[in-house]
Amino acid sequence: MPDVRKEPPLDRQDRAWPQYSAAFMMALCLSMAWTAMPFVLSAMGGTNAHVGYAPAVNNLAYMIALFVAGSRLGHLAVKRTTLTAGMVAFAATATMGAAALLAGSHGGGRAWIWMLVLAGGGGGAAMAFYWPFLMSWVSADYEGVRLNRRLGRYNGAWSSGGVVGPLIGAWLFEVHPVLPLFGAAASVLLAQLLLSFGRHRPVHADVASRPAGANEIACDRRTLADCRWMSRIALFSACVCFAVVRSQFALVFRGLGFAESQFGVYLMIYALCNFLALVAAGRWAFWHFRSGLLIAAQALFLLMLVMTIYGRTRAVFFTAAVTLGLAYGFAYSSHLYYGASASRRRSARMAIHEMVISLGLTIGSAAGGYLSEHVGLYTPYWFATGVVGLGMIGQVAIHVGSRARADVAQPAPAAGDIGAAEP
């Protein structure tokens, strides 16, 4: 059950506006670049497969870098690491823009396409040293309701960047195909400037280092482990759905007679609903440890896919965007909260969170590109439907098992015992 204790007042000296601002600008950069990416690759002469491979390589590089860096996440200085990662991301984004510009001046060519794809992979690897460290920086020494509020503000910051980024990226593409990429590079530089004002206290994210009484989680460790796995399934399914929509649906959308800017509106609606869900989840805690809500989110993913497959009008597609945004935001908030709660190695938990996202986006993008190119335009959405359906079966199995244990369980252990929860 959710914790209902009143949140203690925050330390007025513990200001995190530079981290929140940097998260906003980096999300703005990524949403601008990757919203326009299908159209940029198509203008460069790329195929449907290239449209899927570009985000797949980006996310695969991100996931590999997370594995490589995972053992050192708790030892590196967060501010220096995020700033260094940001500079690598700037170089990668500028290289992508240069590849698109050179392809236009040389009449296209596969070499420029793969230069862009590989540069995107370099940017993805850099983000493995950006997002987990930034999240660990923001959430260090917070627990319970205060952790939920802190993560809510952080989620609201980056998701608001995702609201305006798609519309700007699509509009810039209509002006010139390379503008979204160079605009994204400028956003990274501004994120670097803002983050340079951030202050980092020399504290550790271990549960043992938090003040007494900070651990305010009112559930047993088995319930936390069940919620972690159910939210992990929901987040993975959300990322597969989003990857398919972001990469392949752009071309289907244009093929139905809609303009690129209207696809930007589609993604902006998704991002706005995602933002609202993230902020609401961070503001209220009634959903904590109510695992049935995660199954409901999974059902919303299925509904979104059905509307995407059979829809032919903007009203249906925009309704699907609303559904995806709300369900994605709830899945993201759930996994982030359950993963961080009572964690002895919070930075490692953040890395696991990002790995789930990266794995879902990689599989969704790669499978979507391959199936669209070699099977059919709508096959990627049926693939995503299968993934979501299997995920729902797994969630129901975990939920039923958890309820069965609850019916016969002994009195729950004290809150202080929760730290031993399984991953």
C-alpha cells in the first residue's frame, strides 16, 4: 500500500534546477533529431530498413555501453562524467548533421547513410554515461514519498523537452533536411552550459547512508520484487511499441497523405500525455504497489496498436498517441520508482532501468525495420502486439502468484527489512 506520511520539507540549499534544465535540453535534442530521422534518411536515399537500423544501432550501442560501464557507475564523479558524455553527444550529433549535409551535396550514397547511423551509435553510447548518472545525482539520499516527488520533477523536466522537440524537429525538416540535426547539436551545447552550474554533494546513494526515518516504504520485500518485474515488463513493452511507432509509422503516416509536420504533432501529443502521466505519478503516490494498474497499462498498449493498425484518420491516430503517452509515462514512473526504492546501489538500479529501455527500443527498431522492408508495412505492429500480449501473460502470472502468497502470508516484515528485495 502507498505511503501516506507527510513529506518532510526539502532542503532549500539542495537545488537541482541545473540538472532538471539539462535533462530538458538533452531530451529536446534527442526528440528533435529522432523525430526527423526517418525523413532525413529517406531524403538521403535510405530504405525502410535503414530507418529501422538507425535507432536500433543507437540503442544497441547505448545498451552495450551500459553493460561495460555498469560496474563503475558508483565510482565515477557524476558531474564530470555527465559533462564529458554531453561533449561526446555533441560531437556525434554534429557528425550526423555533417553526414546529411554531405549526402545532399554529393547526391546521396550508402556511405553517408552509414556514417550517420554509426555516429548515432556513438551518441547512444555517450548517453550511457549521461542519463544514469544524472538520475543518480538527482535522487541521491531520497526515499519514499520524497523520492517519488524528486523523480516526478526530474521526469517532468525531460518529458517536457520531449513535448516540444518533435514539433520543432518536423518543422525544421520541412525548412531543410539537415536543420533538425544541427538544431539538436545546439541543444546539447546549451544543456552543457546549464549543467555546469550544478552542485554535487559528496554523498552516497546507499540505504545505510540515508538519515534515520528516510526509508518510508510500507510494503514487504516480495511485493516490491513483484512490482519491479511487472513494471519491467510494462516498460519493455512500452519501448517496443514506441520504437515501432517512432521509426516505421512515420513512413506509413506520410504514405496515407499526411505531412511530416503532422507526424510531429502526433509525436508531440504522445509526448505531452507522457509528460502529464510522469508529473501526475510523481505528485501522487496512490498507485504505489497496486500491481493491477500495470496490467491495465499493458492493455492500453494493445489498444494503441489496434488503433494504429486499423486507423486511417488523424482522429484515430491522435487518440492512439494519447493512449501510448499515458501508458508509457505510467510504466516509466513505476519502474523507476520500484527500482530505486530501498536500493543499496542506486546508480546500478538506474543503469538497469536504462538497459530495459534500450533493449526494448533496440528490438522494436531493428525488428520493425526488417519486417517492414521484407514482410510488410504493418507487420511491425503485429510483432509489437505479440510482444505486449506475451508480456501481459507474464504480468498476470506474477500478479496471481503475488495475491496467492498474500492470502497465506505471515505478517509482513518491518520496512527496514525491505532492502534485500530481489532485482
